[in-house]
Amino acid sequence: MPERPSLDRRALAWPLAGLLAGAAGVVASYAAAMVLTIREAPFVAIAELVVRTTPGPVVQFALKFFGAYNKSLLLGVMTVLSVALFFFVGRWARQRWWVPVLVYSLLAVLAAVAVVSSAGWATVDLLPVAIGYVTWLVALSLLTEPLRRVDAGATQAGAGSGRPLPGAGSGPAYVKGRREFLIRVAAIGGVVAIVGVSGRLLGSGRRKVEETRRLLRLDVRAPRVPAGSRLEVEGISPWQTPNEEFYRIDTAIVTPAIAPEDWSLRIHGMVEREVVVTYQDLLDQELSDAWVTLCCVSNPIGGPLVGNAWWSGVRIDGLLEQAGVLPGADAVLQTSEDGWNCATPLAALTDGRDALLAVAMNGEPLPIDHGFPVRMVVPGLYGYVSATKWVVDMEVTRFADVDAYWTQRGWGELGPIKTASRIDVPRSGASVPSGTVQVGGVAWHQHTGISAVEVSLDGGPWQPMELGRVPSDDTWVQWGGSIEVGPGDHLLRVRATDGDGIVQTPVERDVLPDGATGHHVVDFSAQDA
């Protein structure tokens, strides 16, 4: 009795051809972008287009559940969708040759639109798209041509039934086609691997920039933590946040890597004269230093998206004075190398606060992920309206005339920092010995300052805490003290009073549209020793 075929192996070969051809096109476009030192390879450009066009409610959902855009998740979803699409492209190619051409064409158009809509694009940026498109067509043709001969051989073997037989075919055309398909799979798979690795090796732009950054010796003062700013409370956040631990929020899928000699800043708009500043121009000016705490508007009550660092750079008010701001202007639209932008109140850049074009962080050249070679630092404002990394353009304008990235998505226009306090010790869910328990944390209200911090145990009276000394109102302050705790489960609440004497509100509000409010509360248990 003849064996009944249980699986049409040729039916699996077609999706495999689609997957391999799809991978070849993506890798070829990526390698081309790396060789040409184009930051936005087509796949990345599409991801960043998704980021730029995400509706406000979706952004709010991402902020609530992920703290910010989860880029790894986005790229993972895109990869899964691409694999599924290429799988079906291979299946469709078996019956209708024109379907893959249509799909590839639509993908190429989408990639081209993404590239063209990115900031500072040039015609050469479309070359990786074209290379990927041609690779898709050629690779799929090479892989499917022997499969068609395999199908033809199977059809001849099953001529008696009038249809191809799934396991049939042993004629010369069938055998030759099957062998050629396997050879071409191995060859194209090998080429994809080699091209991918070569692209990474050749596309060493970021590595070169990082090497340049490490070799820079900037004439900036090393940070000295002010005496008395640190309290001896084990477990609270360090007063100075190390660069590698400083929170990072941005929308860039691939971090811009800009060589210092390639960077410049254009100041234009409602000014008497346009000013263009190079990196060397900044270094030739008098550099200022300041301790400044930065905080993200999407930081929930008690959240980690806040940090304090020693920033060095050129004061922005001096540069705006060189340009000559015209009457009627009330905003400065900052734009990053990757196209992200924000509108900053002009007053916050000219009222004497330490608003800087920063070139160094904690005494070292800015890390690439934190804006190298130059970023904005403005005390007293949330980062979404002030802290532009990789800044390359400043347009003096009016709020009425611009739409910035986050304000288009429902966030507030001015973004002033709100009073906040956080309990670091004890941690939520901790178990401590009953009796005298040490507590501590940090509080901040940049450019206004913190005058007092109090805690309340289980809804009891507010108890004052000790504050560390700070050099200015632009940094957070460590607080600490001790409380008496009996055995059992407890809730500890904290509140701060700002430099103007205004007590932090207990009213709980979400981060949207202009920052969360409410008291941070932790639960812990105490047990007899």
C-alpha cells in the first residue's frame, strides 16, 4: 500500500523563500545605511514614523504602563509583523507573482515616506530603500524560480489525477529544482549573514563618535558635592546621580551620533540677526557650571524619572542676547537632530537662571545617549518643554505660532515643575524591626526650592524631617529622620513644602497633562526583634 503523504514540503518551501527574501531586503537596506552613515535605516525610519504619529491616547497608555515609549517592544512588534508578512508573501508568490511585487512596492513607499518625513533628510537617504526593494525582488525571484520547476515536476508526476501531488515528483526537473532551491537558500542565507555583520563593522559611526567623546578634554570643573548635602541615611538616592544611572527619556529609536566638528546650532526666527554656533565656538566662550535636577513630566508620584547632575556649558541668555530677540516673542522652539522638538518659555531662558547649552555632565563630555555633543538644560521646567538632547536649532517665536511634539499630544504648554517628594527608605513592602526606624528620601521643586519635609505614619500627625544643605533652589534635597514604629503593618506618607511656603498638595492627579500630584505612600511591616 503506497505511503500517504502527510505534509506538502513544497508548500513550506514557499513561505521559507518569502522569509529569506524579506530578511535579505531588510539586511541589505540596513547595511547600506550603515555604510553611508545614515542614522535612519528604512526599518528604523518606519519605527520613528510610528513614534512621531502616535495619537495622544496611545501615548498616554504607553506612559501609564511602560513609563515612556518602550522602543524594544515597538521594534519587537514590528519584527513579528514583518516576519508574518514575509511568510505570507512567499505563500502568495506561489499562485500570483504580482502580489509580492505589490507588497514590496507598498513597503518601499512606506519606508520612503518615513525617511522623507524625518528631520534633515537628504536624497541619499533614499538609497537604502531602493537597495532593499531591489534585493527583495531579486532574492525572491532567485528562490522561487527553482520552486516553480519543482511544482512543474510534481504536476507531471501527478498528471494522471490532473493536479500536483504533494509528495510526488522524481523526474530530472523535479530533482534538479529541489537541489537548486536548497543551494540558493544556503547561499542567500550566507550572504545575508555576511552583509549584516559587514554592515555593523562598516557602520562604525557611533563607535567613532564615542571614541572622539572619550578623548575630549574639556576645560570644565570637576563636580564637588556640597558639604552637608548628603545625609547619612542608608538606602536613599545619592545626591549626585551617576551618568550611567541618570534616567533617559527620548523618542529616538537610534540615538543620533554626531561628531563635534559636524555639529552646529542655528538661532533664528524673531531675532535681529541669525546666529550660527559651532561646537568650537561654544568651547571658546566662558563656560558656566551648575547643579541642576532634571525631571520627566511622565514621572509618577514616587517614580524614578528624576536625577541630579553637575552640568557645564554656555548660558543661553548670552546667545539670545547676541541674536537680539525682537518684541512679541514668548517662546523658543528647540529642535533635535532626530526631529523631536519642544517650545520653551522665552522668560525661562532669559530671567537669569542657569539655563545652559550643556557640553558636559558630571565633569565629563555628555554621554551620547544624553545628548552629546550639546543639549539643553533649563532648571524649573519639565524635560518635555526644555531638555532637548542633540539640539541643532532654536527658533525664537510665539507659542501661538508653533506646535511642539508633546503639546500636540495633549500635554501642557509651559511645563513648570511641581513640588514632589519621594520615600526611598523604607521601600514599599519592606519588613523592618519595630522600634526606632530610620526613614529618608528626596524632594524637589527646581527653581523654587524645598523648605521642609514631613512624614505621617498611619495617618497620624506630621513629623518634621532633617534636610540636607543644597547649593541652590535648582536641585533636589535629601531628607531623613527617625520614627517610632510598633509591630504590624504600616503606611508612611511624605509631603514637602516649597521655598515659597506652599505645602505639596495631597490631591492625586495623573501625569497628563502637566505632571502628577499627590503624596507618595509606602507600605511596610514591623516585627519584634
